[in-house]
Amino acid sequence: MLEYVAKRLLLTIPTVVTITLVVFLMLHAVPGDPAIIFAGDKNVTPEQLAVVRLEMGLDRPIMVQYIDYLSRILVLNLGRSLYSRIPVTHEIGNRVSSSAELAVAAFALASVLGILLGVVSALWRSSWVDVAAMSFAIVGVSMPIFWLASMLIFVFAIMLGWFPVTGAGGLNRLVLPALALGMISSATLARLVRSSVLEILSQPYVTTARSKGLREIVILTRHVLKNAFIPVITVMGLQFGTLLSGAVITETVFARPGLGKLLVDAILIKDFPVIQAVILIVSLIYVLMNLLVDVSYAFLDPRIRFD
Amino acid sequence: MSRGMTRRRFLGAAGAGLGAAALSPFLRTLPRPEAVLAQSTDTLIYGMASPFDTLDVTTTTSSYVGRMGLHIVDPLVWSVKAGEYAPSLATSWTVSPDATAYTFTLREDVKFHDGTPLNAEAVKVTFDRIVDPATKAQTAFSFIGPYDRSEVLGTHQVRVRFKRPYAAFLNAASTPYLGIISPTALRRYGQDFGPVVFVSTGPFSIQSYQSGQEITLIRNINYNWASRVHKHNGPPYLQRLVFRIITEPSTRMATLETGETHFIEDVPPTDLERVKRNPRINVIEVPQAGSGWSVMFNQQRPPTNELAVRRAFQLTIDKEGLAKSVWSGVHKPACSPLTPNLFGFDPETCKKYPRNVDQARRVLDEAGWQMGPDGVRVKGGQKLQVNYYFRTENPKLREMTAFIQAQMKPVGVDVQLIGQAGPAYFQSVRTGLHHVQYWWDTGTDPGQMLRILYHSSNAGGGSNRNNYRNAEMDTLIDQIGAEGNPQKRRELLIKAQQKALDEQIMIFLTDPPSLFAHQRTVSDIWVDWGGLYPYFYDTRIAR
């Protein structure tokens, strides 16, 4: 197992290097002169552009620039935002913890709710439980998140006064955003879990287990769920990345700082150092999630370790 | 190891991974001026509508920084009402007859938040920095006008010289954007001055700042140089003033209703009636100074280069209906490039070209635009089609455009809606792809407003997206900028407004009010006559 984990870990190195290369090349790939992008929208003289090029090292060979970029990443020097002139590491640092907090809470909620509903509706297939759970899932999948978020604010903050509307920090400020974000992903997950569990339930080894006289609960936990979870975990891994970086609407409605909002705002104003840094970090998180997903496969299905 | 990791250990490892991602190798404590600590009293939480670029009022592009920054700086003078000023950092001032030199005598007891005493040199440093191209100052740069240099006449006397007559400088000096900054702090913090620290002389100083989220100001306990415009002198009554950025209007409204904020800006017009009925909330509604929502016609591109086409819009659009249906009746129909509360506003502009749809049809007929079979007018094989560019970020713009499209259709004008997001939009209108686009601006100097809209130096990619170039108008605007005599200035302003209307360079749709709302427990909020700056120096919160 350890050997497998080490192997997977080593394999992430080329991925990470590729990511840094792509992020680095982004600036050179977009149409237009990078120096002009950095100089902003104002009219600049050729002399000013030359200064910008010199400052950014754009006059040097591209490989040298890349190595320079890598060495700056290693010491966490990601430059300054073109818009606010704040160091990018500081801009991101301000938001990473609040994004992570929201993503973890929403992920936990989505997982518990999604798995529970999925399993229950698969076990009691075609009963009223199934109909109710899957109706919830359909409503959840189709519900626009901004609407759900506004409704949660209206009911739980304005009418009942249980939770504050905005902000980050503190569990009570996390509840509503996590509910909004988590409920919608739980719906997707519930549908997936249901179909996956149903498929496993029809497998011959489940029949065998039953005929051996194993208790239902043991069959469910040891044989059904473990096997049904391989596709589910893949989706969960991807969803965590989305929850972390794609919570723009939730962050906007609840006025929470976050990576997703930072990225979208930066794209709207072409704030390149910020765009590059956020994409780099989000990609690294995806790499990490993929690694965890791969490791969990091996845990769930020993055959995978020996491939 | 047969089973490898147990489930618990697997989850533990996953948790540690997440923790590591959340952990903050990025968090870095930034240097900030010594926090002024005092006995804790009240904190006012302000729901701010927009994130902003920098803490430095002298370099920002954002009017939201101006609102916040007014608490951190002191202007040289306070504007009591249009054209009338009261002492602030400057105890007295004289203006040369040709309005090219302003001599200010400064208070001698003022200290910056870092303890540096305020003197004439600080004024010079501040102003010189604004015009230095390396500073990339924006709003302040336009306010400082034709600045030439500052002369330090004594420790507390400074003369500000301009290259051309600049009659509106006192107005500029009354805005937060020309607030005086600490030269010591500027040297000490270098690149971080503005992005993360800002040191000035105002009643509040910065305690903490999380960009895009929240900024906390703390009262300046040494503050003892309030202008007589305000109700008291000494430190502010509030202990802290927290500006929390809440961009979503309905969320901002909700925070006021739940009591999470004490005060919010930019109340959504659609919520106004409901808020007014709330017994715990008070609404402040002040007509906004500047130039209201208007339509700019690209004068370089056919068919909007034709006076007849532009006039047809003026005669057709029901401004009253637009104010009612799109802005819930909160806005007032507009007449002139200047809002009615600005100095020199010409009330005659409201009567000059009143709505008359039949006349609009006649004007187009006479100009040779014949009604085509599909209900769109044609001239020389060309359809009367105009491309209406607007930003999609603000849903109100789409509503206004759809309203105008529906009104122009029966007259035979085909209005194409072209909604674009920020960068694409600016690219389009700066290169002049549009026939029509919106404008809205705030400001208290009428001359500056006209310069932004009509001066040829702002055409071709700048703020004059009418791309209007007219030597006579340029001269008028320059004269207005130089004229110190109020009576003569008024005459020139009226002439310019009449000219703008006669040539139908733009259409003025609605004049918005500034809408603020606050908990009734909050008292003594000062708002300037232009509705631009709510100010909390005298403010108290009742328990």
C-alpha cells in the first residue's frame, strides 16, 4: 500500500511541472503583448513599454523566464496584483481559509446527505422513500443556487433570525452558505449513489452473500457500499475542487471572501498575476484531490494496487 | 500491512491534506501604523456596495474609496453647499484674480496618524505625487487639473500654482481625493503605501484591512481639528467604523434588516418602499450631484451622426415612464447634462425639446428616412438601425435599453441590444463600435462634468464617447474652468447646456438620488449636499 501511495505521489510531479508550464505560458498565449497587458488600459509610450519588458524580464529567452518563474513560485513570490498592487500571496492568503472552510462544510453536508439519500432510495427502490428522495434530488439539481441562497437568507436570517447573513469566520456564519452549496451537490451525489448501489445489488456475489446467510447490514457495508463507491468517490473528488474554486455565486450572495470570486473578478479586469496564481493553486488542489481519490481506490479495491 | 490504511486513518490523512491546503503559508502580517487604542465604545458597521482598488484616495479610481477615505483624511476645505467653503486643514486661503494661484494657511496643531506634524511640505509632497506619472493617480489626477507646482512659503503656508486658470480648485480640494498624506509614512512603506497602509490626518485611522472583504477604521484619539461644519470637536464618538463589502444588493438590504449592519449605501430602488415601511430603519434620500443616467450618441458613426436621428430619440423617449418602470419612480426625469442641484443648472432645458412622438416622425421624414415595409425606416438603401451597447453586469441597463427599444420601434428605429461584460464592453466603446451607450457620473463641479462629456480632449477613447469634437464647445468649457466670477460662470454654463441640447449630443434620461438606509438607533449622520459622502464623525449609536 505504501509503495502504491509513493508511486502515485511521484507521478504527480510531472503533472505539477506541466501545470506550472501551462500557467506560465498563459500570459504568452493570450492575444496581445504581455507588456501591454501589464501596462493596463492606459496609453503608454514605447519607452514605458520597454521599461515594463525589462522589469518583467520579457526580453530574456523564454526558458530562462520560466525557470525564473519556477524559482519565484518556490519562494511563494507570486508578484503583485495589477489592480490593487497587493502581493498576490496576501490576496490569496486572505481567501484560502474561508474558501476551504466553506468547501469542507459543504462537502461534508453533500456527502452525508447525498450518500444517505442515495443508499436509502436504492434499498427501498420504488417505495415512497425512493420517490421522496429522488424528488428532492431532482429539485436540488434543478434549483438555481442564487435562488436557494436568497431563500435561505430570507427564512433563516430575516424571518427567524437564527443565522447572520454575511461574512466569514465562526460556525454560525458558515451554516447558510454551506447549506446552499452543499444541498445542490448532494442532489447530484444522491442520484449517482442510487444507481451505483442498485447496480451492485444485482451482482451475483451479493446473492451469494445473502445465500451464505450474512446479515443485511454486513452485506451492505462490506460488499455493496465498498464496491459502489468507486465511481462515487471519483465524482466526490472532482466536486470538492468545484466547491473550493467554483463557489462564486454563493460567495457573492453571502458576501464571503473566496478564491472563486477572486478569480472571476481578476478575469474581468485582466489582473494576470492573480489569475495565474489562483489557477495554479486550484490546479494543485485538483492534483491533490486526484491523488486522494486514487489512494482511496486502492483502499476500496485491493486489485487496483497491483495494476 | 494487509488492509493498508484503515478507513479512519484514510480520513485522517485526507483531513490533514485539506488542513495543509487551508493552512496559511500565504498569510503574512503586514506592517501597519500603530493602532490607536482607546476605551471600547461603539462600532458602526457599514454595508459597502463595491470592492475597490486601493486604500489611497489620492490614487484610486473608485468613488467608494472616496466615501471611506473621507474618514481617514481631512480635506483642505469643506464644501458647505455649491460654491461655498469652510475651513478644514486650511484656516484661510486667497485666490489670485486670474485663478492660477491659491495660497493656503494651514492649521498648526494637526498631526498625521503616525505622529508627523502636518506642514506645507506635506501638501507639496501629496500634490507633486498625484501628478507624477509613476503614481498612476486617477480621480485625484483629474481633480488637480492643470497643476503646475506647490511653493512652500512657510512651515504652514503653501501656494498651489496652475498652468491655466482653474476656478474649480476649491471644489476639488473639498473632495477626499486631494486629502493630504503623511510624507514620513510614504517613505517608510514604499510600495505598500496605498495597497495595504494609508496614513493621513482624519478622525479615523486604519486598523485592519482584508482586501475585497472588510476594512476596520479606529478613531483617532488625538483628533482635535474638526471643521466648524461639524457638530463637535475632538475624537469621533464611534470607536470603530467597519466597512464591510457586500456587493449583492438584496444581501446588503438583508443585513440591515437583521441588524448585522447599521448603515448601507446604494439601497436598491425596488426595495425602497418596503424599507421605508420598516419602523426600525430610516432612509436618507439626497439628490445626487453630477450627471444622471444619459445616452451618448457616437457622432462619428452613421446614422447617429445625423442630428435628426438623435433628435428623434429625444422626442420619443418617455423619461417619466422610464423613471417609473425601471427605477420604481425613485429617479426623476432628467433635462440637462448637469443635475438640478449643481451650480449653473439651466431649468429651461426641461422645456426645450419635450416629448412629441408625432414630431419625431416628422423630423425623420424630413431628413429623408422613409418608413420601410418591415416598419424600419430606410434612406439610400440603409436601414435605420442603431447598435445600443451596454454592460451586462448591471441588470438595470438591460431594462432601460429594452424600454428604449420598445419606444423607438413604432417610430421606425430598429434598436439592437448589444450587452457585453466589462472588458469587452470597454474595448467596444473605446474603439467607437457603438452608436449608443450609457453614461452616469457623480461630481460637484459643473465645469468638470461638461469637460468629461464634451471636451474634444476626452474624445476618441476617453470619457467623451459621443466622440464629439467642437472647437466652440472646447472654448466654452475652458472658459468655464477659468472663470472665477459666479455670474459670468453661470452664463457660460447655461450657454454650454443650451448648445448641448440644440445639437442633441446626448439624451438625459433620469437623475438618481443617493439612497442610504440606517438603523434608527444611529443618529447624526452628515451627508454632503451632493449626496456623495455620508460622514460619521458626529455619529452616535443609541443602545
